[in-house]
Amino acid sequence: MKAKTLLGKFETFISRSLPVLIGLVISFVIMLIISDQPFTAFVSFIGGSFFDLYSFGSMLSILSILLISGLGGMVALKAGAINIGGEGQLYLGAMTAAVIAIYLKLPAPDFVVTILAILGGMLAGALWILIPALLKSLLNVNEIVTTLMSDYMAPLLTAYFVNNVIRNPMSGNAETVRIPQTMQLFKLLPPSKLNISIILSILLLICLQIFYLRTKSGLKQQMVGLHPSFAEAMGVKPQKVIFTSLLASGAIFGLSGALVTLGIEYRFLQGFSPGYGSLGLTIALMGGIAPIGILWSSILYSVLLYGATKMQVNADVPFSLVFLLQGIIVLLVTSNKFNISFGRREKNE
Amino acid sequence: MSDIQYFVFATISMSIPIVLTTLGGVFAERARITNIGMEGLMLISSFVSMAIAAHLNNPWIGMFFGIISSMLFALILALVIFKFNCNSIIAGIGVNLLASGITWLLLEYIYNEPGAYAPSGIDTLPKIRWEFLKTLPFIGDIIYNQSVVLVITVVLIIAGFIVMRYTQFGYWVRAVGQNEDATRAVGIDPIKIKIATLLISGFTAGIAGAFLSTSSMVVFAINMTAGRGFIALGSTIFGAGTVIGSVLAALLFGAAEAASVRLQTLTIPVQFVLMLPYVATIIALTISSVTKRLRTKQDNSYETFVPSITIQR
């Protein structure tokens, strides 16, 4: 283990960032090849989020979603399970939240409905992963394949509902009607879409940090992730822990879907997500499966994701470059050959 | 053609890409280097085959370069796993994302199309049109008009079976899967074997990808493989890593896909019908898990195959 000195922390930061740097270099090379104005493209990609206050607010609104998705990916990974169906859970969460906000009529203030919509989204996300989680914990069925299969099914399910049941008949797109203004999440920096979900996401981060560092259940989760057989010997039931972690992961992805609906899109639109859910796993891995690391990686990715939309407008480089970058990062992120140390030798290793 | 014949015809043509990908996946799985990246390997080959086929108006050269691209990606996967010490599962997911990103980017950049590109008037892979087939009852109609890739698939299934069971290489693959240290002790480099199996899965996934984009019409759509690589992974697990078992499992998933195409004409909403292959995969994995559990209660020998998916971090 590296000592937790400032230098040591800096070194881990650099070695963590190397896959990202490699990815950015490759992205830049691609821009040089395909673009007529590669420098405009690169500046927009990296700095597009900081051009003006509106861009900055929009970047932060993406950050709130990506941070939660990253935490969702992390919760499963902590217990050693891989949930690559985040996008599907996010879809279900987003649709459920929209349905509750639009159709639920209660003799209560509107914010109660908003809270119910958020909770409903979480429940939907958790339900969508229930079967893979049950199969994993009871029968040890490979959760990668099952969560991915449910990931392909979710957009089909929402497409059915949004086309046949809850469609806005006035719209040409497959989408619901808009959520009443009073139920939308409070905006912090209008006209940008930054809203209180950024505070929610930070709260969730702090809660999870405390959970994993300070509580017994958090310790159990990590024990199962690192050494399942050791955990079993210590009297922890890995099946149970993996089950709860997958369920929590699904619920968190559902939460981020609900927040997209209530705070950014204000309706459910089929195909609304540029990979908010599938980026969750990437961000969790980039952040070293730890809450603070995930904060950094989600900041980085929301800067790039928003920058990519700017890049597409300002230069002739398609938005899909971010997906390529994502691939390179995930490909290299678990490498342990990037560990570098400045000047001093490691003792006792 | 009767209804049953039509269904079998559709099952076979839907199964071809899954069977091919499964076949390579079996080798990787048996060498305990589960290839999660097969989806991406298929996808990159689909794009490259389509692009080259459209450019040269020759689907065979397209397929050739598709296979090359897919094997190149398999090589990248092998490189990051064995040279950079990456987790093989995560790196596999990375390959899928990378293939998805690259093909998406190229589709937008080269053809300026946001979702799909289908050049018109390009030759597709030829069909089986042997006249003697028409004289055969039942089977004739099923085979006639299938893609020539079916012949390649059948040849590869037989070859895969023979290689796995009767050749030195197959023996090594199985040995590496069962006990890596023992193989190292007798002078076989397990890493070389694993890389070879990854390349084999790149080869077959490459053919499968070319089939998807250049057989019935020349077309490429974003993420057009639609989970078939993972369904193939499901078949290798369901087939317990045996060539014949996994191919049969792949046929099962092909049947589910054929059924989903067939049922679209009924009143069931199309979205639910399209879920069928995915549901079938989940059910099949569950069944294989249950039977494995029952079997391991009686038999704990080394022969009992255990899928190698675990995360070490």
C-alpha cells in the first residue's frame, strides 16, 4: 500500500488519470484526422462547459445525474457484482417518475407528489434488477449477462408504454405530456437546468462515504467484494450482501432516471438518455470504486459530455466521440501497470 | 413452404450469427478467459464488412476485412489483459463500448448518417441455390435460399468439435482451463493458449458480424448486434462450454429470435415480442445454473465445468 501522504495521493491520482489522458490523446488524434478545425473541436470538448454561466449550469445538471449513476455502479462493484444494466434501470426510473408526476392526483402539496415520483423511480429501478439480483444470489447466475439482457428489454418496455398508454397525443415524438411546473425540481441557476438534484447527489455521496467507512454493513459489503470466501468464514452471507447491493444499485440508477425526468427533461421521452446509465459503470471504475474518486470522475465526464455537445455545434466532430473515449477508458481503467511513483522507491512492498 | 418449414428456416438463419460467435466463445470459455467483448467484436466486423463491401461492391472482401478488424480488436483485448494486467471482464466491457463508439463515430463521419446506413445496389453474400435441394422433401426448402454462410458455419462447427476433442491444440485449451499451473509445469504457455482462443473468438465473431451486415441486405445500424454477443456468451454458459451443447443452446436462442419475428404479425405488441430472445437467455442461464447445482452435488471431479466469471480486484 502506498502511504497516504500528499505525494502518495498525487501519485495515485496521476496513475488513475492515465487511462483518461490516453483516451483524451487518442480523441485528439481522431479530431486531427477527421476534423477541419481540430483545435476548435478540442477546446470546445474540454472547455465548452466553461464558456458561459449557462454552459456551466448545464454541465452541473449533467454532473448531478452522472454522479448518482456512478454511485449506482459503485454500490454493486463494492460487493463484487457488476451491474451493466444501469441504463435500463434509469429508463424505468425515468418513466415511472413521469407517470407518477403526471397522473397521480393527491389532496396534498405538489412537492409531496414530486417526492413520491422520486421514490417511485427508485422502486422501479430496484424492481427492474430484482430478477437478476435474485438469480445471482440464489443460483449464482451470471449477473453480467442477466443485467445486460434486462438492459435491452427496458427501452422496449418503455417504448410500449410511451407509444400505447401514456403518449402525448399532440406530440410527434414518443413522449409523455409535460410535468406540471409546480412538480419540477427547483432550479438553482436559471435559465440553465441546474436544479436541487445536485444537492441530492452530494448528499448521497456523503451518505455512501459514511456507510462504507463507518458502518458494519458497509464493511460487510466491501469484505464480500474483496474476499468472498474470507467474508463467508467471518459469518457474512455473501449471497445476501450481493443481493442487497444489486438492489441498491438498481434503486440508485432509478433515482438518477427520476431526477432526469423531474429536473431536466420534464417529461418522459423515448431515447432521452445519452448513456447516463451506461456511463455509471465507467465513472465508478474511473473513480476507483470509491465515492471521492467518483466525484472527480463524474465531474470530468460531465465536462466532456457537455463539451461534446458544444463540439458538435462549433466544429465538425460528432458527439459520439464521447462513446469512443468511454471505451478506451474502460478498456484500460483496471490496469495496474500505470502505477508510477516520483523519485522514491517503495519499501515493504 | 409450410409454417413449420418457415419457422425452421427462420431459426437457422437467425441462429447463424449466434452459433458462429458461440463457437469461438466456447474456446475462450474453455481456456477460462471468458470473452465479454464478443458483442463488440461482432459490431466492429459488421461495420467494416459493410463499409468495404459497399466500397468495393464485394461482400467477400468485406467479410475478410471484417474478420481482420474483429481479430485486431480481440488482439487489443488480449494485449490489455495480459500486457497491461487489466481485469478481463472490465476490459471486455471496454471493447464493447469502444466498438460501439468507433462504429457510431465512423457512421456519422464517413456516411453522415445519424442512425443507420444502407447503400443500395450492393451485392450481398450469395444464397445457397443448389437445384438438387429442391428434390429433397422438407429439408430442401429449409436449406434452399439460406446464406452461404450456413455452409461455413456447419464446416466450422465440425472443425471446432474435432479441434476441441481430438487435436493437440484442443487438448491444451482444455488443460489450460482445468489447471493452469499444471500446464505451465509441462511446458505449455497458458497465456499463449488464451490469446489464441481470444483470436479464435475474434475470427468467428468476425464472420458473424459480416453475416449480420451483408447477408440479406448491405446495412449497418448503430449497435445492430443488439446483444447477440452476450446471447452467444449465454449459450456457451448454457452449453457448459462444450461445442455441441453450446451450439444447440445457440440454436435455441435463434429459435426464440425467429419466434419473435414470426409473432410480430400477431396482436401481441411488437415490443414484448422483441424481448423474447433476452428473456430466453435469462431463463436458459437459470436452468443451466440449477442443473449445475444438482450435478455438483453428486460429482465434484475436475471434469465438472465451472464458468470462469469472477471479479478479482
